[in-house]
Amino acid sequence: MVGREGQATEQTAAPPAASPVEGAAPPVPADWPVIAAQVWDMKYRFKGPDGAALDQTVDDTWRRVAKALAEAERDPAQWEPQFHDALKDFAFLPAGRILAGAGTGRAVTLFNCFVMGTVPDDMGGIFAHLREAALTLQQGGGIGYDFSTLRPRGAPVAGVGADASGPVSFMDVWDAMCRTIMSAGNRRGAMMATLRCDHPDIEAFIDAKRDPGRLRNFNLSVLVTDAFIAAVREDGPWDLVFNAKIWRTVRARELWDRIMRATYDYAEPGVIFIDRINDQNNLGGVEVISATNPCGEQPLPPYGACLLGSINLAALVVDGFTPEARLDMERLGRLVPVAVRMLDNAIEVSRFPLAAQAQEAQAKRRVGLGVTALADALILCGVRYGSSRAVDLTRQWLGAVRRHAYRASAGLAAEKGAFPLYDRERYLARPMIRGLDDVTRAAVERHGVRNALLTSIAPTGTISLLAGNVSSGIEPVFTWEYDRAVLQPDGSRKTERVADYAYHRFRQAFGPDSPLPDSFVDAGSLPPGAHLVMQAAAQEEVDSSISKTINCPAELDFESFKDVYLQAYDLGCKGCTTYRPNAITGSVLSAPATPSTPTPVPAAPASPSGAVPLDRPEALVGATYKVRWPGSDHALYITINDIVLEERRRPFEVFINSKNMEHYAWTVALTRMISAVFRRGGDVAFVVEELKAVFDPRGGQWMKGRYVPSLLAAIGEVIERHMLETGFLLRASGLAPVAAEASDPATDIPGTRPPPAQCPRCGQASLVHQEGCDTCLSCGYSRCG
């Protein structure tokens, strides 16, 4: 039931579970990996305002979620046990917003992501939409925006005698807002920005992330049309158009190469085949899609919302590592309808940040049921990821998910009614519905469907860790095992070994020295083509889209790299995202050469003398930077001095000087505090992020065509630039990681990958880029939530 302003009526918080008593169940299963227990405790365990655990055990979490979702039924007592059974052995994994929020009574949404409304091309409308974005991020939802509606840079603004600053400049405003919302909570905001391939500012959009400090809270994707692909192949002209006016004409192939060069160099922007998305949409003719959620698996109309959940395929494999290994298709057939019902009920019990989002969700009742642990399931069945047999099984397994999902939704329509905008004749003519098997199509024809779209493959980074470190989504296994440094209460770090689910089971069954079968193949060993055929096979059975990263080796030449995207188009994919280690973005965690000799994960840099501040040498090396803040008569001069330790520079002290005495007191206080932090060593990259997240309530300023939210943010950018130029920070996606103080023999071997990216939460060099998102293998942090 939805109340005022689109908010669901108040849920009753789950009562605190009884205190543990002797003989009671342990908080977590005995065979659970430590990282899974930590993910549960940090992200999904219900705790009171004082931090006291209200979910005493994992089973309490399952019962809380099952009870909350069953409340939408006429007979909750009938369905609550079935919902609990689906959850208890990790066979069905609702997305993180549901696990964290259902049954807590908190003012949060159970929907992971939204596409926001169409941005009007006027200042009042732009900032009204900025407010809507802030409200949505505040409740835990990621957002997608199409900025193609904003006039290009240099276009006249009638009535004020000024020129437009262009869509990319307003993306800077959104990015600064997202940093502030993130700094107020414990979940990093996630955003997607799209721009059409024929927008006059498309080149500025493509190049925006060449500055590693810019638009960090955005994923970027170009909306590529069929006409543009045809023009690229013909090497024809391409008009850049806004409001039916041709601004410029470029060579299509040159523009395509510019997109490819950008993503080759720094992994963005991605590409969305927008005509294919609209042509194949079950609601084609009812809505037009021009944006996706942050990781791309849900193309959505204005104010569209995505509600996600995944079937854990590895949990359904029986007789693993034997000739009889197989997926339990009967259990899959029983599980999928329960999962569809749970997601449909979540629409009823969820809150919504905006009334328009509630109306859109209830009118179409989209859900995104997908799978995770595909790679582990294949390994358990003795099948190599990317092989023809793997492609066949992917079609078979995901085809069964789609078939059972549509039958279940037809059954729900018979019981509760079809989605309100259901138009029988139009819906049955859509390509995905025409492709259903006869039995499923007959059920849809007879009853309609409860949910307009049903299937999607979403990022599952943290819920896959929760389920015992199973492989994520349809991605291959990233690495078989790795070491992670866990911070202890006394400040020391304890090294723990973390293993992939299938690898752990193999070692349990066959011992530590048994050679791995051919089915054990990791992401670093696969050519791009193996990723593509798996994504394409999955897309055939998915009515929305797929979050998938195609990992490319650093040595892949540019011409071969470009072909990956055209192959994705030819294979029927709805989008393409790649990740190639490079000098700008760095590299993801390097897998060990062999599972028996893993590469240690480097710890975060620490002061050689622990928590004791370093003594100041008589001479330091440094640089001074001049900053002119608009509205001030005098410039600021920011001096940053570095200390050299083991032939590496790290920041040691900061001074800020200016003739403007207005800022004297706080600049002295600020520099003393920052210098004190620097002198104690360790991971000090957070200083930059904290400064850049500061908003001035009087408003920020435009500097060199970019919006800077405050003078403190400008100072933060100067410090960041200095750290990058001196090599203390590596250029990486997300928060730029701190370079290690001392050489690590595991990463200094010629020919190996560059140092891995560092997690912004725990500081460990274990940030993995997959499914279009950054996920930390050490602490479970996910940039996409």
C-alpha cells in the first residue's frame, strides 16, 4: 500500500531477537567464509540506532525479509515459510536493498536503482531534477540520467545574454551533489550518465574522464544508434544535431574511434545499443528508453525503477565434480515462481523517494530476476567457461529461468491482476513474447502477466560474497584464492585466505595438491571472444539487459580492441563494457600465478614508525600552486612538501597563504590538521575525498568550465593533483589508490600487471572491476551498492 508522496505505509520493525543463550544457533553457519560473515554484519544485519544487533543470526535476517515480503499476501502465513525456504540456503538472493531494508521500518527504498525524469533544458528544471536525484540517492537508490536533452556548450540562452555551458558541465554539479550525499551516509552513490551519439557535445562527453578526478560518481555510456553503426561501417558522414539543427558534421568512423580510444585508455565510456533496447522492449510503444541504471542491466523509462534478485546457480548443482553433475532443473522450476512472487511483493511494501517513481513501478511492475554463480556452476559441472558446451548450458539454464518466470507472472496475473498498463494485443506482439515456448505463451495469452518485464542480469558483488564467495552474475571467476589483511581490534592485521566457492569445494574433495581440471579457467585467461559469446547467449534469454564487463589484456592492440564492440553489436548484445588495465585506470587485483602460490594483497601504506608522527627533516621537496577563487581579490598559494621514504615521495605538510585575511584562521587550522594527518603516515588519500565533498551553502563556483562546490573542494583538487603528479596516488577508477611505500616483489616482476587498485573504504589493494562496477574482495565494499 502506498501513502502520501509515494511513500509506502510504515512497516513494523522486526522485534529484537532474543539474546543468545547456551545451545542456541550460532550467528553464522559454521562453514561460512569469514568475509561472508563480515558482509552480512556490515551491510545486511539489522541493527538498532545504537549499533546493537537486532538480527542475532543470519536466519533472523532471512525471517525478517520473508515476513516483510509475505505481508503483501492475502494469507501471509502461507507464504512466509516458502519465502524463508528460498532464502535459507542462499538459493535465492534478493538484491542488497531488500536484504538491508525489508522489515526494518526504515525510510529506505527496496529498489536498487532508478532512471530519473527527463531533464528539461532550463535552469529551474535542471535544479529541480538535481533535488530529485539527491532525495533518491539519500534513500539508497542509484540513478541514471540522459543528459541529451540539454543544449550544447555555446548555444545561446535567450533572455539572459549568455551562452550555455553544455550538459557535461551540469554533470559536474550532479557529481558534486552525489559526493555530499555519500559523505552523509555509508553507501557510495552510484550514477549513470548517457548522451546520444549525435549530440553536439558528444566529444566532450567522451573525453570527460581523461581527468581522473572528474565525474568519479558517474558511469558514462554513449547511446549508439543503428544508423551510427551503419555510418561507421561505411565511413560516412555523421551529423551532430540538437533540436533538429545540424551543428556540425563529422566522420562517423573518426567519432567511433574516439569512443574506442577513450575506453581503451581509461575504460569509459561504455556503449549502449539504444535502438535495439527500444525495439526489443516488452513495452515498446508505451515508453521510450534513453537511459539505464548505473550498471546498465536495467534500461528504464523516465522515473523507471529496477527491483532485483538472483538465483544462485551453484547452490542448485547436484553431484558436483562427478560425471553425473547437473543443475537440479526441478528445483529451479519450484524456486523461480517463489522468487518472482517475492519480488512482486517487494513492489507493494517498498518505499519510494518520489511519487512519480511509485506510480511508474506500480503501473508496469517491472522486476529483474537474474542469476549469479554461473561460472561456479559450470565448473561444478566440469564445463569450461566460454566453450560451446558452456554457451549451450547458459541458454538452457537461463531459458528455464525465463520460462518459469513468465509462467509464474501469468499465474500471478490470474490471481492478482495483470500490470495496469497491460495491453493484450500490443504486448503479445513484442519480440520477447513471440519467442516464448507454446506452453508459456498460452499462459500469457490466457491471463496476461503481472510484471511487464521479468529478467535481468545484475551486479551481484556483495550478495555473491554473502553466499560464500560464489562467482558474480555471469562473470567468470576472477581469481581462485587470495590473501586479505583483516584489521584487528589492536590495530594489527591478520592475513586470511579467501577462496572461490567452486575452488574451495574442489580442494575439500580432492586435496590441496590435485591438479585443477580444464573447467577451472579465470577471467585473466579468457580471450574477449569467450566473454562475448557468453554475454550474447545470456542476452537471448533476458528481456532487460546484462551487467557484464569484458576483461581485455593490457597488451591487446587497439584495432583488435575496437572489434570487440562491433562483435558485441553483431552478436545481439544490448551494450558493451570493457576493462583493460592501463596507465590511467590502473589494474584490478592481480590473480596469483597458481592457486597454490597466491600473490599477497599489499597492505595499505603505513608510517615506518606506526602511529608516531615522522620527524621533519631540515629540507623537503615540494611545490606551490596558485589558485584563484572567483569572487576573491587575492589568490591562494598552496604549498605541499613531501618527504622521501625508500625512494618514494609522500605528502608531509601543507601551507596556504594569501593576502586575503578573511580566511586566515580556518586556513591555518586546516593546514595544521592536514599536516598532522600526513605526518602520521598510512592511507591519507581520504583527505582529498573529504575536502572535495564539502559544499559551500552559499554556492560553489565555475572554474575552467567545471563546477567546484567550495573553496575547500578546490584545495582538495590541488592536493590530489600534486599526489598524482608525484606518483603517491595512482590514476585509478573510483578513489585514486595510494602507491605502496616499498617495492613489492609480487608486483615488481617485469611483465606482470601494474599495482592493483585500492579500496576507498578499507585501503586494501583488492578492488575488482567486474559487472560494470568496482567491488572490494577484502571488505565487500561495492561502488554500486
